[in-house]
Amino acid sequence: MKCVPTTDVSSEVGYRIAYIALCIENSKLGKELFEILEKIEAIDPKNIQFCCAEWFWNRQVNSYVLQVEPDKFKHQDTAILDYKEALHIEKVRNKCSPDHVDVTVIPLCSA
């Protein structure tokens, strides 16, 4: 992941969506995972979406996407952001990284 420069070198920054797609089993553990992922969205609901992407669902039921991108661009893979918004999105994205999200609470598959 490329970082936004710390000085305003440009008034606009090209942004490529950061996302992870998951297929969540319809089970107790799957529902627990779903609830955990919903809480990540609460970090910044205007810039983090946890949702069912229709094109994923058409290929695989029970598929969901956790993505970081301004809501106004949520249906696009790329966007042009002004410098201050790009810095904010970078901070939001970093809050969603394994360094900031306690992945030990994510339920594992039952054998």
C-alpha cells in the first residue's frame, strides 16, 4: 500500500479501492464473524463499507465485501481525491489493518 506524501505535492491524489471479499458461512461462527465485520464499519461509516457486493453475490452466495473508500465512490474501483481527503482515507484504511484490528477475536472454522 502506497502512502500519501506528508507534504501537499498535489491538490489531487489517485486512489484505488482497498477491499477484502469474504464468503461467510451461514453458521454460528459465520454470524459472529459478520457481527465483528459490522463493527469495523462503525470506525468510519462514511468511508468504510461492509456490504454484499451484488456482482460477488451473483458468483457466490453469502459473499461480502469490507472496503475502504469514500461512500460517494463506493461503486468505483478508483477515485480522484483532494489531498486532505486522501490523508483522511489513508488513516481510516490503516485503522482497518491487522495492526489495529484485533484479529484474535475472529472466529475460526470449526473442524
